[in-house]
Amino acid sequence: MRRLFSNKIFIVILITLLVVVIIIMSTIPGNPIRTITAPVSFVIDPIQKGVKSVGEGITGFFSAVTEGMDIRKENEELKAEIAQLEYQVAQGEEAIRRWEELKDAFHIKDTFENYRIIGAPVLTREADEWFSVIRIDLGQNDGFLLFQDQSCAVVDARMNLIGRIMTSEPESSKVLPLLHEGFSVSAKVNTVNGAVVRVSGETTLKQDGLCKVTRIPVTIDLKVGDELVTSGQGGLFPAGIPIGVIISVDYSSELNRTAILQPYANLNDIKDVFVMVPEENSDTTADTEAVSVVSPR
């Protein structure tokens, strides 16, 4: 029985192979088998079409897989090229921005001839629960020696006031920004014989990037839009550094006349600052000791 079953399987396989051979041979033009199988073409043709369709489907499947892999590889290469181009564009834009800032910085020296202007990149902005300071890449190892009770004005490339040097360390220095509640500067309205007032940082205004104006004389009224610059009083800040513009006033109390100032400098966006060091032989050192600037070892 098992032998008979095995013989039947063999016969089925043999007949199947024979039919497949006949189908393949009959597709060849001019082949004698094509003529012989013509009477039974109504049976063979659908099988031929089915075999052909399956073959084309398999071929198409593998072609699609191969093409998909090629397209994915090309997409990955294109993404890498786009990322590289975007990086190059960003680097180019950064270089242009830096160049524009440095070009603007030349005007600082032209305006304040008695000061040595030292540029320094911003490293970090440090904060605690009381205040924020800016750390810059300029320190004692660069020849910038700041002794006790000494300080220097710090401005941006457009000569707008940023703050003052707070401490000098071996590798860097800290800048006390004008938004800080411990900062204050004597200012004046930027007109001939403009009134002198006081600009300082305020805890409640710092988060909005604003400063408070106090000590407004009762004989004058600040107006929205008035520009304030440093007055030069006190010897630390030279006269004429732009600070900002008045955006609101409060005269509800004659004993406490105040105003709100919007600084020109955007402390969140600055990448470089410029330290204004008085020249040792200039008149600007009369009210304060000169900061020592020597060549680094």
C-alpha cells in the first residue's frame, strides 16, 4: 500500500513537471509543441497566464524591494547633505553677524578715545535666587587685572550699556548687568543740559527686561520716548553711553517720581561684549584707579 502511494506521488510529480515543460515550450514561437498543444490551448492558456503572472509578480516584488532600498539610501545621503549645508549656512550667518558686530565696535573706540576697548565672548549666564550675572571670556591670565573697588563699563557692539565688571578671575570675569537689582548708574536725558536721574535694576522688572528710573527732579517731567545716556558722574561710566528709552512714567507721588526704561541692549541675545578700560594717562582715571591691563605671559 505504501509503495502504491509512493508511486502515485511520483506519477503526480512527473505529470506536473511534464505539464510545466509543455507550458514553457509552448510559449516559444515556432516550437512544434505549440502546434501540438493548440487543441487544448483553452486549458493551457489560463495556466500559462497564471504562471506568467506569478513570475512577473515575484520579479516585480524583488524589483520594488531593491528600488525601495536604493531610495532609502539616497534619502539618507540627501538628509546628510542637507544637514551639512544647513550647518555651513548657519556658520556663514554667524561669521557675518560677528563681523558686523566687530565692525560696529570700531565706532566705540572712535567715540571714546581715552578708553581701551577689549572684546570678549559671552561664556555663560549664571543665576541664583537673587540675581543673574554674565561670565565672559576675559580674565587675569589674559592680562586683565581688576583689583578691589575697581570696575569697568561693559557695552555691546552698538555701544549700548550692558553693565559693569563685577569680578576678575584667572580664566574669566563676571559682568553685573544693568537689569540686576544691585546695579545703578547716573544717567541724563540725551539733550543739551538734560536732567540727571538714576537708572537701576529692579527685582519686579528684571524678568521683563526693564529698569527703574528714580531721583527725577520735580522741576522736569520725563516723557515717554525720552532717551537716557550715562551722565559721566562718578567716574566709572563715561558720559554718553546709550542706556535706553522711557516707556512709562509715574508722577502720582511728588516724593517718589519714577519711570520705567527699556534698555537698548538685549541681554538674552548678546554673544560678545566690549569692556571699556580707561587709559592710564587719561582724565577719566581722575576719580578712580586705573584698571591694569598687561600682556599675558
